[in-house]
Amino acid sequence: EEILQALAGASCAEGIWERSEGESRRLEGLRTASGLVSGREPPEFIEIEECGARFLVDVRAGHKTGFYLDQALNRRRTAAWMRGRRVLDCYGYTGGFTVHSLLSGAAFVETVDSSGPSLEIAKRNLSLNGLSCGAMTCSDAPSRLRAARSAGERFDAVILDPPRFVSRHEHVIRAGRAYKDINMVALSILPPGGILATFSCSGLVGVELFQKIVFEASVDAGRDVMVLERLGQPPDHPVLLSLPQGGYLKGLVCMAL
């Protein structure tokens, strides 16, 4: 309550909408709540600007707060490698990586997500930015990746930004297998010189473990892989030394040789 009062006093927000939800709150014994705290209710969509790109955000019903702001800088850094490439954006949600990739000169981007409503917003976000070189595929990412491999499809770049695969220590090994699988199949559909931008937002999967998982995926895919960039969370997501799991977001931009 003190934080909400301070926020209301320090900002020019017309309203505050609470999204205290998710499995982690239940595990910690915290209440769940969603609704208007103060001011007026938000419209169906709020338009925001991120690094020159425009997006529609559903703060009431979208995933988390409607937009993954922790990936803002990584979307721009990843997009810099997409120029002139044919891109498969897996777990694309409302098109964050897709829009930035196309604005940076990607030749084509296929956005894959299992949520039809999210892809509809992604289409609107492309139009909002005057973009048209994209396709939307409603499918779970592992199935789309395997279909591409079976059909002999090739993409010049693959972006993997999956949801958190693990929230409890006893599930780390299982999550590692899931990360390894999608990275292995992604590497198998890249030509020499192809780019893999792969992320994990699981706090229980550390930076070293994630790199090891991607390395094991490259071995199984029979590919030599070079790390071009290491990415993480932005400065407004600081990490306490006493809580290393707070450094949950990590990413690798790699080139398949």
C-alpha cells in the first residue's frame, strides 16, 4: 500500500491497475489480485513507444503486465543482426522482436505463438509501424520448429524467447531438456552463417548452465556455434548479490558455422 501511494503521488498516471497474479505468488502464500487500484480504468489498448517502435498493450488481460519491458534493449540489440534475413520468431507474443527486426531491415519474419489473440495484436502492431513483410503462425514453437526441419525449410535467423520453463529446483533438469530441444532444432534449420538469438527467463537456470545447454544443443545438432553477443536484463532490473536468481534473464546471440 505504501508503494502504491508513493507511485500515485510521484507519477502523472491517470490510473493504477494491479496485476498481482501468477504461480510464484501462490507458492509464497501471497494473495492474488487484479483490478483497478486508483484513478480511471485503462482502455482496451494503450499505445506505447519503445526505441522508436510503436506497440499496443493490453494491461488488463495481456500476459504479465501486457508487454515484456525487460526485453526492450535486447529486442534492439537482436534486431541489429536481422538485416536482410529471413527470420523465424518463436514465442513471438504480440510481435516485439518481429517489429524491431523488420524496422531494422529484416527481409521477412514469421511470428509463431500458440495464442491466436496475441497474434492478432501482433498484426495490429505491424500495421501501426507501417510494416507488412511478416506472417503469423498460430502454433506451439516446438511443433513449428520440427515441422520446418521435417520440410527442409531454412531460415537465416531464429529467435527463441520462451516463457519461464522452471520455477522450482526439482524441475531444473526437465527444463534443461526443454531448452536444449528447441535450441537443437533451431540450429538444425539455420544455414552456415545463420543467427540464433536464444533467451531464458528462468531464474533457476543460471548464465553458465544456459550456455552449457545451448552448447549441448549444438553438439546434438552437429553444428559449431560462435557467440556474438551475451545479453541480459536492463539496468532497471537490478540484482541483489544475496539473491542471484534475481538475474533471471539471459540471452545469447550466436552464429551457426
